[in-house]
Amino acid sequence: MRQRVFSGARPTGRQHIGNYIGAIQNYVKLQEKYDCVYCIVDIHALTTLESTSELQQNIFEMTLDWLAAGIDPKKSIVFVQSHVPEVMELFTLLGMLTPLGWLLRVPTFKEKARMQPQNVNYGLVGYPVLMAADIMLYKSDAVPVGEDQLPHLEMTREIVRRFNFIFGDTFPEPQAKLTNYPLVRGLDGGQKMGKSYNNHIELAATPEETLERVKTAMTDPARQRRNDPGHPEVCNVFSLHHFFNEESTKEIDAQCRVAGIGCVDCKKLLAEGINNALHDFRERRAALEKDPEHIYAILDDGARRAGVIAKQTLAGVKLKMGLTRHA
């Protein structure tokens, strides 16, 4: 049997090139060697949302991007977190054996609490327990993470060890599937690419929109005029060439250093590279978007398949915890 991989992502709507480079392309590759469970974690999103008016549309848009990028519902289970309600029951049960001190020490909780002091809710504190429930419900063997996410996964591993110690061997201890999540800086050249900073380029943007977005990108801060030599090693636009114009990177580097090309030319080349790389993706996405019922059918089928695993896991948990007489 192949090992099972679980990964979840909050529904943020249309995905951008940072999402693709950092995570989505890896999701696609993992399908060849693992049984993959990919979840759109809408309940997690509620811990920071002030309004849910766009939640359903965000789920739809995110699903489109995942499918167009190559996540195959015939190979993987693709579903929405809340459509398998067993996760909330397991979340509650795991909360009974997770010390509050563990949760209050989580760095991301402290960060989120600082960001939204007016809404430090129970779900925000219990976020790691819900994440553990996501992973444990499907008895996941591995979770793809970058090194910066290892502390989050370690919390799940601690909860697994505590459950197995108290109630007997039940869950595998999920291993980190370390992946190279390259930091993709946003168009501002400073922050990580993200919607909250409005420094992103959507995967589904038109070629014209892509060019206009790239035109706003910060380049070499030391280069003031067209005939000034450039410094590619500090240029954010040049860093993106590595992902979309890999074969031309050396030539662009050399031309930039002798002012053979200017920043405007460099940006045009980047926009062309992005548009060429995403051409097939955008065609597939446009075709999928024409049939919303097909998208919802995929999510419904994914929830059904995930539910089969979830019900079996939860029945075993309740039996181990003395909540039922029979499995």
C-alpha cells in the first residue's frame, strides 16, 4: 500500500504564482507516489475572517486553480473540510487531552493574536488541534511542509503520541515530507507574495493583466537610469525569471549587468515568460469554469470518499476512548 499524504489550504480564492511555485506544483507531483488527500480548510478560515460573504466563491475559485494545475480527482481526494463533519467531533475529542499550555506557546497563535487583538477567539487558540484532527482523521503518514512549518507539524505529532500512550496504538505518527518551498517575493520586492499585500499575480490573470501587474514590480533599487549597469542578484524581477525564464536567465543576467537591457525590457520578458508558462493552465481553467456543476460534483465525491475513511477512524477512536461498546 502507498503511504497517505494529507495537506490542507485555506480558501483564499484565486491562487497566485507564489501559491503555485510554493505548494500547488508539489501537490501535483506527490500524486504519482502517494495516496493524496487535499483539503480546502474552510473551518480554519473562520478563525480570521470578518465576513464569510465571499467564502463559497473563494472555495470555487481555489478548486478551479487546483484542478487546472493538475491535481487529479481520480488520483487524489479533493474536498472541503466542513463537508466531512467527523473532523469537528475528532477536534473536540482531541481537545480533551491537549494541554492549554501547549497551545498558548504556539508562535503563530501569538502572531495572530497581535494582528487581531479584537478577535482572539477560541478557534484561534485551538487551531493546532483542528489541524491535528485534519491529519489524524485520515491516518496520514506524511504531511508536505517547509522547514518553517515543522513546529506546526510537531504539535500534531505530540497529540498523536499522547493519544497513543493513553488509549493504545491508534494513529501513525505523521512524518514531515520536507519540500523546497522557495520564498517568492511579491511585486513590492519586500514582502512574501500574498493577496493581503496586493503584491501578487494571479494564475488566472489574462496576459494583459499579467503584463500590467509586472510593470508595477520593484526592480534593482540602485539602478536609476536605463544606461546604468544593473545588479540582478538584488532585483526582484530577476528572481522571478528563475521560475519562468530559466533557459534565458544567464543571458538576462549578463545583459542586465552591462545595461544591454533596461528594467522595462526585463519586465516585458518576465511577463512573456509567465504567460507562456501558464498558457495551458489558463485554457484548462477556462474550460472547467464553464461547468460549475462538474466542479461541485468533484468536491461532493471527494467528501464522500474522505467520509468513508473519517467514519472508520472516528469509530475506532470512540471505541478506544470508551464512548461506545462496539466499533
